[in-house]
Amino acid sequence: MLGRVRKSCARFLNAVRADISDRGDKRTHNLFEAAAAYVSACAEDDQDRIEEAAGWVSPEALSFGVNELACRAVIALARERDESPGTVARALLGLPAA
């Protein structure tokens, strides 16, 4: 099962890389750079940077990158706080403890 997920992710990332390389001579950004720039721009409410970062990769790639960034951030915060990722995620969203 894990092998299928790994192969699927590899195909997706290869497609994203191909899409990025087809964009011509302007500097290419990977989906993680785009996700980091997009999320930080959202946090600072900077619409120009949001639009710029959103244009670096496809919407699907950006969604994947933002999801990966969110997972990594919740895990890092959970380790720092010595809490479960579920508790941290609920707290960040202002939800009551489960």
C-alpha cells in the first residue's frame, strides 16, 4: 500500500517538475518554495505576494505543498509543546479539545 502511495506521489512530483520546466526562461520555483511563500504571504495578508506565489506552480501543486507544510508545522509544534498533533491542530483552529 505504501509503495502505491510513493509511486503516485513520485508521478505527481515528476509531472509538476515537467510543468515547471515547460514555463520558459523565467526562474522556476518548486512547489515547496511556492507553498512557503504563499502561506507566509497569507499570514501577512499581502495580496500581491499571494498572487505571485500562486502563479509559480499549478493550483494542484500549490495545494499539495500547502498541505505538506501544514502537516510539518503541526508535527513540529506538537513536538515543541509535547502534545499530540491532533490537540495542536484543534488548538490552532480554535476548536474545543476532543
